[in-house]
Amino acid sequence: MDRQEIIELLNLRGIQPSAQRVAIAQLVLGTDEHPTAEQVWQKASESLPVVSRATVYNTLNLLTENGLLRRHALKGVSSVFDGNPEAHHHFVDEETGELRDIPWDALEVSGLETLPDSEITGYMVVVRGRRRNPTTDKIAQRSRKEGAT
Amino acid sequence: MDRQEIIELLNLRGIQPSAQRVAIAQLVLGTDEHPTAEQVWQKASESLPVVSRATVYNTLNLLTENGLLRRHALKGVSSVFDGNPEAHHHFVDEETGELRDIPWDALEVSGLETLPDSEITGYMVVVRGRRRNPTTDKIAQRSRKEGAT
DNA sequence: TTCTAAGTTTAGAATTAGTCTCTCTTGCAT
DNA sequence: ATGCAAGAGAGACTAATTCTAAACTTAGAA
């Protein structure tokens, strides 16, 4: 995802595309990973002469409010941010705390219609377990990327 | 759930039933709510002359390790503790942040077998939405629902 | 171009959630 | 009763995140 695309994305929601915001957005939206705020700050520090942690948090929160990002509080203490706001499920590796996406279509949930007294705006499945084979996993990730718009 | 029951529960797992532990366990196991550690600490402070936050955390973690409790990191930053260790799903009220249980049998997830390279130890569905007006709705829903518990 | 006002960013202080470590108790053997 | 080891608890500490107030940018009007 290049700089220009990011700028347009921000403009579209009336967010001033400052240098910091563009850089931070690019870091998080352009990856499959689920970085913590701290990780984003470190990477941002490389490309920008100076960034404050507060700016990183402000920006991540801003992007989250605007639906470009999703925030998850699954891993230990610190939240992770997810550049893929499409609906998807999650796999949490119990050993490492790592978070992986599970494509929406991989799982199906039935019975939601029967929940009483509630208006459902969304749902997801959180699967917990251990990753068995790291090698084949890279392939799985790669094939997921191909399908992106 | 009364004091004596709690003490027996603790003894059964070889946990020394100290005054603090019993009080804390009673607070969390005796409710349907999903309090945060902070909330537990505040309530515990009412019944005990002095309790440290650390004791609350120690005890909650101890109970969690012993399967009497479950810890969830779904709501904002802080974890909530769940006195119902049976497997179940969750409903998050988007307006209040409130967490409600959904019985395990209410929902069914299919497709888990097909997840590649992972050994699954557990899963749950997190449903997000708004609770509709409970009074008017219960009636409407009940007529559709019939024989549920 | 210059001025102004609004919006952004910064460093660091403040707040919160959660853990560590050291001290105090308790239970038990003597 | 007495002393010791294991377990429990309190307060200090750390890490994550937000807040604050001042400095800086930017967009647009004059």
C-alpha cells in the first residue's frame, strides 16, 4: 500500500494526512501482522525523525475510530492493532501469545438468530491452541495475501 | 453460595482458605457478573479491613489456575473474571461494555477441523451488539422460542 | 505574502493495570 | 511451647496508556 493510497484513505474520512499519520497508517495497514503500539512506535521512529508515543497512540486510536483498524485486547497486557478491518476470526497461540487471522469463510456459526433480546452488530470466533507446524504456515499466510483487494 | 461451601471448594483443591481468599472467591463465584480485578478489590475492601490489590490478583489467578474461574481479555484494557468456568460464549453490549454469557449449546461452530497446522485447545464465539429493550422484547421472543431453559 | 485560528505534535506528568519482592503468618514437627 | 519451612499478603514497583500544556503547522482569509 503506497503513500498516496493512504493519503486518500485519510482524506476520505476527513483526517488530515500529516506526515506522522501517513507513516503510522502505512505501517499498520500495510501488514498482516498484529503489532503492539510499542512496535509501531519503534518502526515509526525509523522512518520519521521524531515521533512521540502519544502521537502513535493518538493515531492508532483515530484510525480505529474511523474503522480502518481494529484493536484487540487478547494478548497479555498490551493491545494489538489489526490492519485488516474485514470481518475475520482469530487464532491465539497459547505458547507465544501470537495472534493470527482466520479467514471469515473458514468457520461458520449457527444459532445466532435464536439469541433473545439482542441486536447483533457482529461476531467472531476466538480459537485458542498451539501452532503445530511453522513452515507450512508461511505458505498459508502468503496465499491469504494474494486474495486482497 | 455461602462461606462454608466456598471453603470446601478451596480445600478440595488444596488451597488454604484464608479469610481474604474466601471473601474474594465468594465475591466472584457468587455472581453472574464479570467483574474486573479492580471491582473485586473494591468490593473486597468493604468486607475485609485491609486487602492489597496483589492479594486480589493472586487469588483470582489462583482460582483461575484451579479452574474455578476464567479470565477474559475482551473488554477494553482490563481483564474480567468469570465465575462460570463451564465453556460458554459471550455477548458484549457495545453501549455499556457489559459482558453476558451465552450458553454453550446456543451456538454451534463448524469448520474447525479444517484449520491447518494447529492443535485446538478451545474456542468461543464473541457476539457484539446491543441489548434490546428487555421488557417488551422478552414477550416477543418467548413466543418464538418455546422450550428453552 | 502575512496573519490568524484551528488542528497537530511533543515531552513529560499522571493514571491504571498488573507483578515483584520482601515480610509476616500459619501449620506442623519437635 | 518453640522453631522452621512453606505459603500468604502488603506495599513498592513496572509497564501500558492517556492527559496536559506548550510549541509548531497548516489552511485559508485579508
